[in-house]
Amino acid sequence: MKEKKFWGALNTTVALLVLLFMLIPIIVIFINAFNSSRFFSFPPEGFTLEWFERFLTNREYKTAILVSLKLATISVIIALLVGIPASYALYRWQSPLSKALSSLFLSPLMLPGIIWAIGLIQYYAVLNRIVPISGTTLSLILAHIILILPYVIRLVLSSLSYLDFDTVNASRTLGASPLRSFVTIVIPAIKPGIIISAIFGFMVSFNDVTISSFIAGVSNLTYPVRMFVELRTEGLDPLAVAVSAVIMFVTIIVALVAEKFWAWSKYL
């Protein structure tokens, strides 16, 4: 009994230490966002709201965030329109070929983002001979659709595993067309998976640095790329820390809401 308690306490301690190690960077950023120092320092030298006030009036950061929001929204919508039917077809069509196609759709998850970025640059260079696409908003949207689509397919496939297909078959027997069965039965049944894939895909797109830094043109700098460029040229700016704290706070709230209402961890 004592040995069992010992191992239980040890497991709990290790889990708490790992959790603390993961949360410390987030905690440091939140605390340092209110630091009165003009240089990154911890612990903070004083308390101020100056950096949040500057964020509200900083045109470059607001433009970059708007670019990221627009890009993530459009990419998620298109990825859902493509990914949901594709997931349903792959799930219903059980064959060696469907399994091969599933692996093909999910392959971007298995490769470093920089490999996809280099491949896309070369592909866009070929397309440029027909349509000038490099550095445009369209090139960035297409890249992010490729980035998001595997997550959409993976999460929708997970939600489909909870669907009772006897209901779908019954609707077909009663005369419903395949499209009507899909819209009226399948979509409502997998709605939590769709919402979760949309949220997760939005976060992945919004936070992407690697692919966006290779594909984005000067007029399409996303927020992560804008911050990455500034870190390399000017160092860690307290304004960037404050903006990061705001984005992290919103992300955490969205994650908690998604877990509360749709139990999104069940599909991940």
C-alpha cells in the first residue's frame, strides 16, 4: 500500500512539474506585458498599461493582425468546404485506395513546414509562367488551405466515427437523396467536429510562421511573420510582448469555450 501511494505521489509530482514547465513561458509573457521597462526583463521593473495603449494606436501591428484574421477565415472556410465532403467519402468508401488517399491527405502533418514551403515556392515559380501568383494574397490563401486541410480531415474523420450510419441508411430507404441525407443527418451529427476543426484550423493558420514567411509578399505580412522579422532585426519589443499576451489570452478563452461546449479534446 505504501509503495502504491509513493508511485501515485511521484506520478502526480512529475505531471505537475511538466505542466508548470509548459505554462511558465505563458505566465512570463502575461506578467511581462505589464512591465514598465522598455527592454525585456524579468521580473518586471514596474507596472504599466502603456504597451496595450500603444498597440491600439500601432498601425503596423493592427494591419498585420487584420491580414492574419482575413487569411485564417478565408482559408478555414474553403478547407471546410473541401475537407468535410472528402472526409465523408473517405470514411464511407472503405478500400485500400481510400486508406492510401487518407494517408496522402494527412501527409502534410508528417513533414516539416519548411519542406512544404520550399515545394510551394518552386510550384508557384512554375505557375508564374501562366498566372502571376507569387507574393499575392491568393498564393498565401492556397498555402494555408494546404496547411489546414489535414487537420480538418483528421478531426472530421474522428467525429464521423461517432455517427450512427443506420440513421443515414434509413433516410435513404425512405427516399432521401444522398445529398439530402448528408445535409440533414450527417452535418448536424458531426457539427461538434466541424466547429472544432474550424477553430483548430483557424489557430493553426493564424499562428503559422514558417510557410507564411516564405510565401507572403511585402503587402501580406501576417502577424507572426511581422513579429518574427522584428525579433530578428530589432530584438524583443515590449509592444510585441503585449500583443502576444492579448492573442494568447483570446486563444486560451477560445480553447476553454471549445472544451466546455464541444469537448474538443475528444476529437484530437
